[in-house]
Amino acid sequence: MIKDTPKHKRLRAKRNYPKVLINLAIASIITYIIVLFFGDILILAEKYVLIEAYRFISINVVDAGLNAVIIFKPEKHIITIVLTVLCLGVFSMIVFSLFVLLVPAIPWYEKLRGLSIGNPILFFANIVRIWVSGVIGVELGSAIFKIVHDVFGAGFMIFLVATLWLDWMYRTSKYGRW
């Protein structure tokens, strides 16, 4: 039986440190490749989903270029939404991926399953965040749009990342199974 003294804990932490660095490097490289090669495609996909969603609830939409959308209603406010790589929710996906990859006791196939389920959920939740911000902005103005998009939307994504990660941890533990 291994003693669980502070010295043994430090030795175990030193032994796991290279694994943590390797997982960080893998997550960074994967995210960089996705953003570099698929960023423009993801922006266009996000834009067209937003356009159809706004039209569905009778908000007028003008496709204003490669990555911009203007939304408005008669007698209401006009909002311009410029989509960038930062609007893809990449940071929440990076944080979620790092959380998943940095758990040392879970096998790789469970980590891949968690990433393949969690990251698309975060991507579509980010589209919903932008859509709701736009609807509120058209109704209440651009200042409220900015607050809802930046403050409440960011808080929502942080909450969602934490919730998805905790759910994944529970499902991969001995108490809960997929």
C-alpha cells in the first residue's frame, strides 16, 4: 500500500506534470488547426443559421458581407452583428477541451466522446447566445445588445462549460455511465 504523505503527493504530481503539458499542447494544436482551416466555414455556417433564425421570428435581415448581418424591425432599432473567429465560442470550447483533457484518470476514448459531444453543444449554444442578444438588441437598442452579448452571454457560456464538464465527469465516473 502506498503511503499518502505530502512527500508522496508531491512525487505523484511531478510524475503527472509532463502528461498535463502534453495534453495542453494537444488541445492547443487541435484548436489552432480547427480555427485556422475551418474558421471561415464556421463563421459562414453561424451566419446563415442566424439569418434563418431571425427570419423565422419576422426580424428583417440584410446580409452585409462575408461576416456581417444587419437586423432590424420597422419602428425599432437597427443592430449590426459582425461575426469573427472570436464569435465562434472558441474560447469556451478551448476551456472545455482543456478541462476534459487534463483529467488524468479517465481513458482517451471517454475523453474523445466528451469532446465530440460537448464542443458541438457549445458551438450551437453560442449561436443561440448571439441570436438572443440580437433579438433583445432590436427590441431595446444597441447598448442593451452590447451588455446582453458581452456580460450575460459570457456568463451563460461559462456556466454551460462548467455544467457540461461536471456532467461529463459524473457520466465517466463509477457512479454514472453513458
